[in-house]
Amino acid sequence: MSHYYNRDKPLRLALLGKNIGIYSFGNIALRAASFLLIPIYTRYLSVDNYGILDICIITMQILIVFMNLGMPQSLVRFYREHEIEEKTGSLITSSLTINIIGCFLFSIVILLLRHPLSQLIFGQDFSSILVLVCFVSMVRSLTQSSLSYFRAKNQAFFYSAIALAIMVGLLALNIIFVIVLKKGILGILQSYLVVYGLAAVCVSALILLKTKPKISLTVALKLLVFGLPLILSMSGWFIIQMSSRYFLANFSGLTEVGIYGLGDRIVNILQIVIVMPFQLAFGPFIFSQEKDPKLKSKISSILTYLLVLLFASTWLTGFFAKLIFQIIAPPEYKQAHMVVLLMLPSIVALGVYYWAASLLHLVKKTLLIGVFITSAAILNIILNLWLIPKYGWHGAAISTNLSIFLAVALHLIFGLKFNNVALENQRLFRLTFAFVVLCAILIIFLRSNDLIYYGVNGCGFILVTVLLYNSKFLNEKEKNLIKTAISRLRKREKINH
């Protein structure tokens, strides 16, 4: 029997957990530089300039989506099938070729329309900055496509090692260009161009040397049929999560963009540490195990475990948000604390989305994903036009949350329908109720002094955790696993001492 699926082999949740952990490290490394540099950016850039930088970063993200043409996801989806047929060379070469063509085509569009696009994006003409953003997007796009090769092979370690090297390079060059040379935004973008340019060339060359390069029109068409609809969904996600910056820049000014952008960036730490590693590991995991008869029950349990992690991490982020901003930013950014609290629900929803979207990927319903995301994106644009002129960044946060909730609801309904997955409803209800109670306490004591705020909320979190543990929320097997993990930690501590 093919190694693609072994009927005697159980679905190894331990492997998923291990890969999520490694991808989490890699994802943190890949984006940690921008977070570690926040205290520098907030002190060496004005709030307005930080707003410009934030717009540059999100513009890169949408350009990467179009330049990639859905190739990273397509490579992951079809790698196992081509590995069995020993045709991975044609798959990888075709994927990279399509990506290069995408980079070339969209770069021409940006360069030709740089002046009107700059006015639309920034609210004023920063065409030279936009050109640099375009070039950075090209090399980041190629790096992302190359790294998807290691995702497809479930080689999370290599993915993380390359990500760590990129992080070190970005940290070093940003410090030189911003602090030493005082080049501001241009220096930041130039450091990205150098580091990702080297990464794109080196990683792509390494992959092509390990395979037999061959371009196949049949394979290319297969990749495009799967990948192009994903552009619709990914660009829709960009509109839902990021377009509010453009509306803020035009209706409220770059200062509002800076405050909202900083708060949202802190929230995105959770997306990087938890949601994206889950996304990176969960898709390849279920694709490689899709013939397992126990897959559906395991998928249901995974959602419960994911929500435990998301609820705990989002609450802890909200709990420590006051302290975080005292450390990383001057008083001009104090409103960003409230941005964090308003945007945390979107992170929980995003985690559920990637779980549900993987179910639709499993049955190859990518076109349906595009329709759902487009619907949510249209709602987001309408809400942004209505709320941002009246309420500024508060309106941006509300419109983002509501749009994400709509997208998640649609993916959940149809993902469960097409795959016939039964959720663990009782456990999910108890978990959600506990989270809502903790959030209510957090909000009630938000304006209290630090002693009351941290004391009451800390005790509440411990109490709810103990109640959940001693209730029927966990089964005996799960409790035994927790006890075993605690016991091992204690043994390690004794050995170290």
C-alpha cells in the first residue's frame, strides 16, 4: 500500500501538535523583527510616519496575494499526489514559474499607475515609497512560495530555521538603517528588500537543486485552477482585515492609522503565534490523512482544543495590554490599548475560519470560499464607509469584527455540511460561557487601579480554569495527559536543580 495513507496508522494528533509548535517558532521568527522593532519605530518615527509604515506593510500583504497567484496553497495541496507519482520537480518548477510571472505582471501595473495609486492608498503622493513597496513585495512573494515547499513536505524544522535567519537579518539591518543611518521609512523598506531578496534567491536555488526542474503546462493549469479562486478569498480577507487603514487615511488622517495600526499589530501577535501556525500545520495534516475513517471525530476535537488555546491567549493578551503599551510606546499611542480589546474577538474568529476553510479545501470547494469572503468583504467596505467617517478607528474595529464573523459563520455552516462533522457542542458551550464571563470581568474592572485590576482578573482566571478542569469539560484521558505533562515538568525541574 502507498505510503500516502496507512490504514493501520492512527491519526497522530501529537504530530500535528509538534508541527504547530515548530511552525509557531518559525512564524514568530519570520515576523518577530517587526514586533521587536516596535519600540524603535514608535520612538524614531512620528505617529503620522508610523501610520505611513503601517500602510506600507499592509499594501505589501495584498500585493503578495496577487503576485503569488495562489501557488503556495496549491503546492501544499497537490504535493503528496505528485510525490507518489515522483513528479515533484514539475510541480515545484511550474509553481515557481507562475509565481515569477505574477510578480512581473503586477509590478508593471504598480509602476505605471504609481502616482494615482499612491494618492488613493496614502491620501497623498508617496509614489517613490510605493515603488519600493512593490519591489519588497516581489521578493517576499518568492520567499513565501519557496517556503511552502517545506510546508508541503512537513519539514517544519527547515521552515523555522530559514525564518530565524530572515529575522536576524531584518533586526540587524533595521537597527543600522533606522538608528545609525536615520533613514526612516525608506531605510526600513530597504532592509526588507535586501534580506528577503537574498532569502528568495538562496531558498529557490536550494529547492531547484534538490529536484528535477521541469515546467509542465498540464501541472501549471492544475495549479492555477486550484489557486486562482484563492486569490478572491485572500484578497477578500485583505479587505476585511486591512482596508480600514486606507479609509482611515482618507477620512481621519495618518495619526488615526498609526494608533489603530499599532493596536492591531499587537493583536496580530496572536495570529502569528497561534492562528497561522495552526493554518500552516492543519491543512497538510488533514490532506495527508483524508482517508482515515476516524478523521472527522478527530477534526471535531481539534476545534475544541484550538478554542481552548485561542480563548486563553486572547484573554491573557487583553489582561496584559495595559502593561504592554507602557513598555513599547510613548503616551501618544495610549488609545491603542482600547484597539487591542476591541480587536481580540477577531483573532478567535480567524482561528475558527482556518479550521472551517480547511474542510472546504478537503472537498476542493475553493470557489465557494471565494464567494463567502467576497460577500464579507463587500459588507466590510459598506461598514467602513458608514462607520469610519463618524467614529474613526472605533468604526474600523467594529466593521472588521462584524465582517469576520459573517465570513466565519458561512464557512462553518458549509464546511460542516459537506464533511458531515459533528461538533462537541456541550464542551464548546461551557468553554465559550467561561470566556464570556472572564471578558465581562476584564471590562468591568478596566478603569480600576492596577492592584484591583490585576488581582480580581487574575483570581477570576484561576477560578474559571479550576472549575473547567473539575467539571465534565475534560474527559479522563485528557486529564491524565495533563497530569502526566505536569509530572514530567516537575521531574525536569528536580533534575535541573
